[in-house]
Amino acid sequence: MKSALICGISGQDGAYLAQLLLLKGYRVYGTSRDVELGNWSALKELGIYEKVELLSLSPIDFKSVLDAFYKSKPDEVYFLAGQSSVALSFDQPVDTMQSIVLGTLNMLEACRLFPGVKLYNAGSSECFGDTNEGRADETTNFNPQSPYAIGKSASFWLVSNYRKAYGIFACTGILFNHESPFRPTRFVTKKIVQAARDIAQGSNEKLVLGNLNITRDWGWAPEYVEAMWLMLQHAEPDDFVIATGHSSTLEDFVSLVFQNFGLDWEDHVIQDPKYFRPIEHLVSKSNPEKAKRILGWEAKNRLKEVVKLLCK
């Protein structure tokens, strides 16, 4: 029986990944900074809370990382922890950088002490910044536009360096936006769906949003965790862009959500410049052909299907 350690198991990706690995016969360990105070609602809703073994781990504390490695004796480690909000990273840049960069470094150092452990690192399409008319792939230069993106860019290069310097089996998945019902309410997609639902049920509220012209590639989170697993099953460690390959504007997303509730979004949505980020990249487009060619992975659900699933 393989053992997997998921750092950040309480988030949407961690919960769906735990479900996938359990179905594949893994013994699954999951971590949170404080197990006693952790939010395990996603694990409970998926019916797997009792099937995983939970450990306290702070990614920036090397001793606690080592303790978790000793207790779980992992074959595979999935580092999904760290501050994950782009908007919040502008307000909390130090915590964001430490949790992502130092957390990644500690994971890599632990892997040096546990030969044979395979590491998956959660990267982000935010590293690319504005792709303009191009489609970002694994060779596209990074142009990060937020503390979060800068942290993810640094973690990508740390993984690349350790892989080359020490022969560690370490991969970064450069994931574009992916959604699920387990998104926290601070994420705009969850905010939009909840507001449209409430308005359809009789609320008189107005939904206030920032820039509706930004373009993103939205996928379905349960599919993306399979790509994470596939990376660690490949013969050689490598980095992969994971996305649908199809981008749409936030206005398209909003329109589809309100349509699913039988509403016209223009009657209920206000755009307010105060919700614009200090620096915002407008266009995010992907080229996930490498993942399809090498891993055999391809997104099944695109924007319309993702929105239907979220509204349902």
C-alpha cells in the first residue's frame, strides 16, 4: 500500500486529491497547521474524513515538516498548502511569500533526507501574468504581477533547481483556474454563484464586482487533481501546464451563472473600481498540449459545464 502525504488537505484540491488516492488504494495522511482547529467540512462532505490520518504541520517550520515525514513515511508528497488568495497577497505579502517559498524549500529539504519520495508542488498560472494573445505553456517566460505569483514563481524555480542538483523526483503543476463547490467565499467565483442563487430566491441585493473584462481559463477541480497524481506516476519528473485550453471573460462567467438561475446578470451586477487589484493581468490563456501528449490528461469540463456544476 502506497502512502501519500497531502499538505493542505482541507482545501478543495486537497480534499478531492484525498478522495482520488483513497479510491486508488493509498494510505492517505493530511496536514493542517492545527488539526484541532482545522476546517474539515470538505472531507466530511466527501465522506472520507474518517478514512484519512490527520497531522499538524506548519510548512515554514522545518521540524514539523520532518515530523510529518517520519510519521507518514510517504511515497508521494503533495504540497498544496500556503496562502492561496491573489487579492489577500497584496495585504499580506510577507505571510504569502513565507508560506509558499519557505514551505516549498522545507519540503524539498525533507525530500533530500527521505530518498525516493516523490514531490508534487502546486504552481499557478498567475506566474505568467498577462499572456496577451499568446497561449502560455511550459516554455513561456514568467511575469508575475502579485506577491502570490512571485512566491509561486520562486517555488517553481526551487523545484527545478533541486531536481537538477540533487536528483529529486519533484514536479510542478502549473494549474490555471479550477473551481468546485469547496472554493472559499473570498474567491470571486463562489461569490458570484452564491449571489445569483440568493437573488433567484428573492433577495434584492446587488452583486458588486471589479473588472469584468479579465480573461481566464476555468476548469473543474476534481479533474485537475488527477493530473497531479499522473505527474508522479510518470517515469521522469517534469513540469506541466494543466488547463482546459479555452479562456473566457469574467463577464461570460457571470452571464452564464445568472442564466442558470433564470436571471439577466445586467439587472443585478454593479462594477466598482474599488474592487480592482493594484496590478491586474487582463488576459490568461493556456496551452496544455504537453499534458495531453505525455500524461494522457485532458480536461473534460469547460466553462459552460463548470458553471452548471457549480450552480447545481
